[in-house]
Amino acid sequence: MPDEAWGRYNGKVKPLHQIINKSMTVKGTFQDYDDDDPDIKFRINRDKFWRQLKNLRTEYNEKFENFDNDTFMKWIEDTYGLRIIMNNSYITDKYDIVDEKKHLVFLLKFS
């Protein structure tokens, strides 16, 4: 028996290096979101917004016992001057600034 390790792949006995090499190949194409991505600033800002929204929800849950989406949206608008744009009752990454002073507090607190 040779010194290399053996294993099963699709019912056939093959050397392990052939199994590992075959399973390590990348199938299809994928988008590399590295510095060469033309939309990198957009993606960074969108990710930052979702993290800020998560922090808003944490703060909301500390003040209110039960979570209600409509109350949450009204609370964001009253507290931080943001009107989150909804799409079929789902939160999107778009918003309108309704009060610039409150929005400045939002930026200072969560940026």
C-alpha cells in the first residue's frame, strides 16, 4: 500500500489529495467586495446604517417592554429626526431627515 492517505469520494476510493483538491475548487463566479469595488463606499455606508439601526433598536428595547414596528418608527422620528422609508412593511436602508438637530444627535451618538 502506498504511503499516501486514501479516502472515499462518490463511492470510489481515491487518494485524499485528489478529494481535497476537488472539493476546494470554487464553483461559479463571486463578487469580490475589496477596495477595487466601485461601490465600496455605498456598501460601507449601508453596513454602517444597519449597525446604527441595530443600536437604535437596543436603545428602544431598553425603554419599552414590547417591540412594535410602528411605534419604533415613530420613536426614531421623534427622538432622532429620521423617517425610515418602508417597503411593504419592511425596513429599507433609505431614510429622510425630518429634523436636522435631532439627526446631528443621532450621528454623534451612533457614528
